[in-house]
Amino acid sequence: MKTFELQSTAAISRAKPAWLLAFLLLVLITGCSSDAVAPTAAPRPAVLSCPNCELVDVAGVVDANTLSTSIGHIRMYGVYVLNEPADCATQAKERLSNLAGRSIRIEPGPEVPVRIGSNHYYFYTADGISIEDSLIRDGLALAWSQDGKHMGWFLFREAAAKSGDIGCLWHDYQAFQRGEPNEFRIPGLTYRE
């Protein structure tokens, strides 16, 4: 019996190169077939947009979070701008005013929101491009992280702004994280000059 096992093992050892070569040839032929479809990733939109959302007229900018419109005072849902640092709040208000122009598109926030009040909407330019996305991407606003349809998108944009030290909110953030001398100011705190 041992003689048979040894002969079988020896025969298999001699056959390995032939089987390996046949297997590799089969993989090569299958891989080069023109019928094979390469997997592709789903395209991700470069910007958040809502070109068909309700259009409302803008009468003015109340503050960096609020617009006066044809339907009353409405606040952004997906982001919030802090009053401190004051220069960031001023820049955010100016940017909101420029993006809003004379009219904006609005998308209602969640049906059962965490935020109190029914006057919270996602803001879009008249062309349908997200205003909140622009404010976060430019380092002028913080993402609302409690709930909301676009929360994941906004948090992703905020993380990118932080890692890139973008805007007045995140200027020198990476140096701050490393403990190096920097000019970073924690959003929301008041600093003495």
C-alpha cells in the first residue's frame, strides 16, 4: 500500500507543471474575452443639487443662517454658522448673500426634525446648486450632524475642509491637531485680541 501512495505522489508531482500551465492559460483566455464587463463604480455627483426644487424670492439676508423670503424668514437646515469667530460669521453672511441673489430653491428638511421650528430648509441657488455645500466646502459653516437627508454629504465635505485647512473656520487646523504653533480658533469660542 505504501508503494502505491509513493508512486501516486510522485506522479502528481511530475504533473503539477502541466496542470498549472493549463490553469494559467484558461485564466488568460477567460480574462481577455471581449464579453467580460469590467466592474465600474457608481458615479458620485461633484455637487449637491436640486434643480427642480421650489423657487422662492429672496428679500434679504437676516444673518448667516437666515434669509427673508417670499414665504417668510427661513433658516438653513443642513449647516449652521456660528457667531464666533465674528469675521467668519461676516464672511459666511456675505457668501450666503452672494449665492442667494434674488431667488433660491428650497427643499424641506426632515418631516420629524430634531431642530425646533418648521422654517428650516435646504437652500439651493436659482440654478439648483446647494448653498450649504458651498459654505461647508469653503470652510465658512459647520455641518448639522444630528439628522437630515444630506447629513452624510455635509459631514464628508466638512472633513475635507478640515483636512485641507480651508476657510476661516479651519485655517491652521492641521497644525493645531499636531500641537504646533498656529492661528487656529475653535469655532464658537470668543477670543480676546
